[in-house]
Amino acid sequence: MELRIGCRRPPEESVPGLLRYRIASKIVKRQPLGGTDDEWVVIEPVYRAIELLEQLHDTPAQEALLIGRFSFNVRFKWFKNWANSEASRRLGLASIPDGPANLRMLRRTLSLEMAYRPGGVLATKIYMKHIAVATTEGCASRPGGAQAELLAEVNQHESERDLHLVLEEFRNYQEGVLPAGPGARSLTEFFAGIDAQLDAASAAAPKTQRNDRDVLNLLTKRAKVLHLGPANYCWFTGPSRALCLKLAGTPTVDRPLIGMCGSARCPQATHHSGHRSVWAEHADRTKIFLGQLGTTRKTERTRLQADHDRALRVIAGIDSAIAIEG
């Protein structure tokens, strides 16, 4: 219903002999008023059908609605009557069997046809604009599959990334660059324990060089509890100590709620040099907002001032930790 004249995009030849057809339209469901522009990859018959509709349009002005609002049930009834008529048979077209048909059924059939192809579940999720893969699995009656393999691969990459982040912070600790934040002491004590183990091993075997693999083996357990926030690291060692879970009233959840993280107060959060720019930008923006508030906005000024002061304290803590030499 949102298709307009001129919605066909020029075919793209990604590889010799293989054309990709796109149409431009809008997503309306769960979108702001007026919809959101988007594009779809379609098969060639759909592309040609839209071209024919443009040629048959009564007023083919650019950006005019190609079809507009219509009742699918009425249109389908008309089409079915014609497809089962003598005129259709003379053209050699197959008859449409009796039975109900609606847009939801057609969408489900398309989902099934796409999902059972290699990599089709993820392709169906993208094409059908589903928010979660679970929706696609239910639509296609196919739990597990390609998306499960992708999720496992993503989790593996995340684990490797977390391990190397912990190693990087351990190396910073050895060079005297310490973490800041409420959880800094706990993390520093952990690094000190690892450093002591390495020193003891080196003393027992003076000719042995401890490589990164040996250190990573010691850091693996800590890396498994690392969760990345936009302005902090969360070392989720226990739900009972997580401020976000206390605020949400879910003290038994096994993962932190990063979106509710109050890293300046949570005993499991640490701030590092890479987070300083985020806090500095937040402090600058808060200061600008404070300057724009009128004298009557006392409640808002009090809240923003506390937020600004907290950001400055975090920045000062990061600078102080960086300045400490081992």
C-alpha cells in the first residue's frame, strides 16, 4: 500500500550475470507518523509486476501511490474469479483451488519457503523485519538452525574479546595504570594475586618466560564475568552485589542490566582510561544544559548538578588512577 511510482531502483549487478532487484518503500508498523524509508530486495517477477503497474497507472506522476489502500479479500476474490474463468484457461493459466487465503497466510508461506533454505532463518528475519530471531523461528516452525550457529560464533568472539580486554587491563596494572571506580580495589587485588603467582613461577624456574597464553589461562575465570557498559566495565561476580538488579527488583537474575548501570555507585563496576572520553562528554553536555535552565527550574537544576558532579568525580578518579605508578 505504501509503494509509489518510481519505487524501483536500478538493478545492481553484484557479480557478472547476477542482478539484484530492489524496491524502495516505507515501514509503517511501529514507526513514527509518516513511516520510515526502507528498501527491499525482491525477485525479478515482482520487479516486473511493479513496472507493469506503473505503466497501467491512471496518473503515473512521480511519487504517486502505486496501488494505495485496498481490501485484499475483495481484490483476491476478483482475481480468483478471473483466474478460474474461461479467459484464464485460454491463456494456459492454472486455476486457484478453493479455500481461504489472506495476507497473514501468504506471509507465513513466504517465511516457510525462505526459512528452509541455507541460511534462510536469518534472511527471513531481515526480510520480514522481525525484531527477534525467536519470532522468525515461530513463524517458520523451525527452532534452532543457522541462527543458532551464528549465535554460537558471536558468543565465541565475545569471549575472546573479553579475555583480551582483561589481559590488556592486567598489563596496564603491571605498568602502574590502575582502574578506578567502586570495584577498583577488588579488581586490583585480583590482578595482584595473578602477578604474585607469575612471580612465584618465575622464581622457581628463572629461565622460563611467561607468555600471554599462560597469563590468559589465569585470567579466564575473571573474563567470564566481564560485561561491557558504554562507560564502564561490569565484573558480575554475584547478583547480590549488583546495584542494577537491586534497583530493578530482580536480585536472582544471572546477568547485569547494563542499561540501568549506576557505575559510580555499583561495587562491581570499574572505570578505565578508555572510558574517560565518555564521561568527559557527558560532563560537558550536562554543564551546557545547566547553563540553559531558567531560575525557576530548581528541581531539574538540582538533579543535573548532582549528575554533573558525579561525572567530574569519575573523571577525577580515572585521572588519579592513571597517574599512580606501580
